[in-house]
Amino acid sequence: MSELLPFLVHITTVNVQSGKVMDRSGPFESAYLARVACGRNTGQALLWTRDDQYWVAQKFPLEYRVSLDPADRFDLP
């Protein structure tokens, strides 16, 4: 009997100026929980945008990327 493995997401922290990956955190059970964790770590609310692969927020000089989870993968009108 095979069980479905849960879909887990990670936070990738990137230096905007150098493009260097500074940290990778997680796993989290959903992209929502990962985004909340970013806000708690930075101590402020972050403005998130979504592209084809990630939720992205910046607090200069860092950019936070959270991979989309299955619930996020739908086409917006």
C-alpha cells in the first residue's frame, strides 16, 4: 500500500545584490505557513507577489522565495 507523501515547501533567502543564496528554511506544510514564518523572522508584514514558480517578497537586501504549493497552482483570471 502506498501513501501519498505530503507536499512540503521551503523558504529560500537570496541576497538581491549578489544573487547568492543566503539561507534555506523549512520544510513547511504549506506556502501560507512559510510566508507567515518569513514575516515573523523579519519582524514586519511583507508584501508578497506570485509568479509561475514562487511567492516572492523583499526586505532589502534580502529576497524571500517560497515555492508554490498545489493549492496555489491555478490560473488567475
